[in-house]
Amino acid sequence: MRVMFTILPATAHLYPVVPLAWALKSAGHDVCVVSQPDLAGPITAAGLTAVGLGDPLDHTPKTEGEEESESEQPDPWDNVVPSASEAHLWDFFHRRILPALPFYYPAEPGPGGVTFTDELVAFARRWKPDLVLWDPACIPSPIAARAAGAAHARLLWGLDYFAWSRTLFAPGEDPLTGVVRPLARRHGYEVDEEMLLGQWTVDPVPPRLALPLGLPTVPVRMVPYNGGSEIPEWLLEHPERARVCVSLGVTTRERSKEGHIPLGELLEGLAELDAELVVTANAQQLASLGTLPENVRTVDYVPLTLLLPSCAAILHHGGGGTFTAAATQGVPQLIAPGVRGDFLDTARYVEERGAGLVVDTPRFTVGAVRDQLARILTEPGFRKGADVLRQDLLDQPGPADIVAELERRTFPLRRDEGDGNAV
């Protein structure tokens, strides 16, 4: 069968797709990955067929005046008050995810007269996929699937914010429906449940972490993919002392009561431990570090799948790809998630399984991080907990194991022609 993956143009959304895409290719299916042109390079670097649609995205930073003007606009969803235990989920969905959707997928065409949705629908009608596996953030996908007569399912990359957000509202009054509706109507469709949540959902989130939503799902194991690289010479040598990976992402911008903690200051404090610190940082971060202690090694990039087997612990921000790589290798984790929804829940899950600790944001100080990392390195219980967490992932079926189930679900739903249910 022909399988079309559709994803938001970010490597964080591409990398979780790669193992399943290759499982389908290895089973003899024809696979392509559709996104904006920005992602064509990483897609082809993963050995997959890329289809770039729409215009390259304009990532020009907004001026201070533009940001102030936007911040002054009333937010119609500010008065939504979920339970205290779910407030972080709603805050992340409505402040981070929801505003991004019209940026990537505008309802109105630009100077060229067409939208990404228009091009995706046209491509799907030409290529005629049997199955569309779509990133829940790539909201034009089910419209294209319906136009082409394809079966379609969401492929999650983390917690299911999209379905969860709809439980807070009466049917048809949720913000996700409001964002999808103009895209659907442009192509003659009204929004229904399948257009919002797919005909089923492929869910890689371990059951103990997933949100209990009662939707039809096909579980699949999280499998780490971080891109390819040559093995650095130093990784072939056995470390003389405990090796700790430091992969902070946005965590260095988190704020404690005392204010911002520069990465260099954090590393100076952590270097007091009897450990080798391997810091993955971009060129801008590396340029600002200056002279570092002798037990700190900085690298611009090395795939975590190569680095983590030699590590005794990892300090990171809680991102899905980093969590998956560490959990798969059974490496204890110290997570500084800030207030971001999926990162916070992932961190709590790791701590509950005994596989690591969470850095409390109000206490995000150098001393607190150093003390927690020292515990992880010296208390053997964390390694045992990491093995438990690893088993949680291994208990899920691998990507190759679900191919037959995807085939079984696809063919009864596949139509030779596109859906005539347009208004």
C-alpha cells in the first residue's frame, strides 16, 4: 500500500516518525513524508522520500512592537479553568500549540493564491495514498486524506493534548475545531470527529504516562532516532570516571527565584562532581562558555544513541526524543522541565518509576542540580529504576510489529475515489 506521513516542519516531529516509516518500507510499502520545504533535507538524510509543499517558512523574529501588539490582544481562552492537576496541560496547549497552527497552516492564501492545505489536497489526489499517518499538529492532513479517499490515523509524538483539550468544551465549541473549520470549508467539508482525531490513533506514549482518553489506539514502542554521525574517537575509549550527558535545550533559559543561570555557571558547579561532563550545545552556546574545567567536554552534536550507552546519567529538559533515548538505554535521568506540559509529565513519570529525579523550577539553582545529580550517580536504586522504565518501553510492540495491524485497519476504510461528502 501507499503510506503518506504528514508532519509539522521540525526535526522534533520528524524523528519519532522515522522508525515506523522504515518499518513500513521494509515490509514492502511505498512511503513518502510530506512537510514544508524546510524539512526536505532531514527527511532525505533519514533515507526517506520527501515531498516539500508550500513556501519555506518565514522565521524572521518579530519586532518588539509586533510582540507588544500581539500581547495586547484579548485571548478568548484565558477564562478556561481546568483542574489544578491539568492546568499545565491547558497552558501549554493554548499558549504554545494553538497559536502555532495558523502560522504553519493559514486559512487564507498568500501572494501565490494557494495555501499549504490546497497543495496537500492536490498532492494526495495525485499520489493516491491508501493510508495517511498524520502529525496531530499538521491539521490539513485529514482534509487531504478525505479528498483522496485514504484511511487516516494520527501518529502522536507526545501526550495527546489535542484530544484532551476537547474534553474541556461542549461539542463544536473547542478551539481546535475553530482552527480546523476554515481549512475544511475551503475544500467543501464540515468538521467532524475523524477530521479532528483521525479514524484511529497510533500512540507511542507508555500507558503509565498517556492521558486516559478512551480513544481507539494502536500502541507502538518509542524507538529513538537522532540522525546519523561518525563515531568520535573519544567515544571508543572507556571513560575513566562516571560520564554524564548534559543536554539542556531550553532549560538554560529557565528562571529560578535568583534569576537566569548561565550555562557556564551551571557547568562550573557540576564540574565539582567526580564525573566527566559531556555537554551537547549549539555553536552560539559554545561561543559564550569561555574556559571550562578539565572534566567538561563540549560537543556541537553527537547522536544520543551513540553517546548514552557510555553514560551513568543524563541531565536534560524532558523532551520526548531525549527521554526516549535515555529510557531505551536504561540511563538514569535528571530532568529540569520548567512548566511545559509534556516535559513536566514526562519528568514526573521518570521520578515515579524510580528512574531519576525532577529539578523543581523554583529551586533551580546550581547547588540543587549538583546535589540531585550526585544522588543519581551514587545511589544504585536509580539504575534499577531506569531498568524498570526501559522495560515499560520494551513491553510495547515495536514499529515492525504493528505493520500488519495498520494494513488490517486500512483496507476496509480505503475508498477508490475521494469522499463525496463535501458541502
